[in-house]
Amino acid sequence: MAFVSLRRYLTVIPFHLTVRRHEKGKGLRSFIGGTGLSEAVRPVNGGLDPRVAHGGTLTLWIHGYNNNQSAIAETWQTTAAALALRGVSVDDVVAFYWPGDQWGSVLASAAAYPLQVPVARQAAAKLVTYLTHVSHQRELRLRIVAHSLGCLLTLELIRLLDEQRKTHRITVERVLLMAAAVPQGLCKPGLGPFDRRTGIAHEDRVLYSSSDKVLGFAFRFGQRGAELFNWAQTPPLASWEYRRAVGREGAPEYRWSGEPMTGFDHGDYWTAHNVYGEIEAIIGKAAGRVEEKRPSTQTPGVRGNVEERTVAERSVSPWHGRLTGWRTEADPALGAP
């Protein structure tokens, strides 16, 4: 036990980025619409800039709602130490902090999910701006591990990178979405902004649980309420089914490969022993071993490599034009995002 405890503090996540104004919450301005976002993404406390120090790959860790910076940093340190004990190198891991916390209760946060959608989207846009800055145009392969509402941030990040693919040299190789607080309707092939045609990830995988109480009724109720009262940038979804969370059922089918996590509740993922192997597969390398890849479980022919997709396949879905607040370049009448 002493060795494990010591290893926990000796294992260091090398890169920490933040787009938060405050370590906790969004400050007093949150009561008048403040987002808690800083002007730009920056290294925490003047730390290492991963754009300069990376060796060709980076693995982003992105948290969900109701996580303040110090609490999730503590959790991630436990995760990093556990991976190190498995012989996994974390020398390209980037911890990314964004202001997803505002409410004292996780269930309340789930019900208020629509209010956090614009914050997650803006955080994604700021992270894309940071990663694609003209002064840092080296080739970069990204792997991403995300949880909860951080999964929506991740999908928006991928969408924006794909939209701007002619201006950078970034490839998203593998993505792991855990307990994704994302409505299935946004990911339906041919319908939503996060359908498979708009992404550039070579492999994406979801971990989900039907025991997740946060992503049950409260999550869907919050979306419906936001639609009725026009609270925030919430897409009008066609049915109750479309409001179901990806992280509760793993759907929609054929969008990604999935793994049910029996008995898992919403906050059980980052430090669960049977999740460490999933994270290891996304990082894709371990100390002293050849890089490993998980055999794809996706249906052959459903998704091809980036090079195999035509321009038409990567065009923006016409459903975007019917999304309240989900403005894209394909919607000139609505303006820029």
C-alpha cells in the first residue's frame, strides 16, 4: 500500500491546460449569463506548452460537469498512477480543465445540462484555436479520453477540426467517451452534427451503463424543459428517444463501438480498474512495449479512414440548419458559430 501511495505522487501528468477563470464554479457573473471561460486556453500556472513539447502525439483528458479543477486533478492523478503501475506511459497526457461546474448536485447539473451546452461548445472552439495556432503547425496525432459533458465538448472539438482540416496538420486517432452526456439525436447518422460523417477520428468507442442515474430521467427532463422554455442553445429533438443519453445506452447503433459497464453509476469511470485497460488502449503505448491497437469492432464498410471519405461524405448534415443555436458555416442565414 505504501508503494502504491508513493507511486501516486511520483507519477506526474506533464501537461495541464485550462480555459477557466476560476478554479471552482463560474464566479458571480454566472448569475447574469457568465460562462466562466477565460479569453483563451493556457497552460496552468505557466506550465509546459504541449504544442511545443509534444513528440508527435498527445492524449487529451477532458472532464465533465460538476468537476472543479482541484477535484478532477486529484482524480486524474489517481488514474495516472494506476496506469503507471500497469506499465503505461503518461508522458503525452494533457489534462484539460473547463468550467463545467456550477451546481452543488450532480443530478441538478444533469437537469440543467442544456445551460452548459454553449459553455462546452465555446470551450471546444477555444481549444481548437489553441491547437491550430499558426505558430504551431507541426504534425500532431490526438487521442482523447472524455467523461460526461466533456464528451459533447470532444465531439464538437472533432467537428471543428474536421471543418478546418485544410488549415492544420492534426489527426484524431482514437476517442474514448465515458458516460457521455450527449443526446443520441445529435449523433444519428445523417441527422445530427456529430454523425459519423462529420468526424475525423479513426476509431471512437463508448463506455455506457444503464445503471447511470444521472443520465436517466433528469437528463432527458432537462432537455425537454429547455426546449419548452427556450432556456439555452438546445437542439429541438424529434422524440423522447432522441433525448436519451449516449452514455446510458451506447446508441446510436453503428456510430461507434461500445462496451456496457455493468452496475456503473455516473461518477465511477476515471478510477475504475476495468476502465484502465480501455484508457491504455486509447493512449496506445506502454513503457517498454510496442504500441498496441484494439481490433476494431465496428461494422466493416460503415466507417472508412479519413483518406477514403469523399468530400460529399464529409459535408455538413442538412439537419444543422434546423438546430436552434447550433450554427455552422453551412447556415449562412444564421451567421457564424
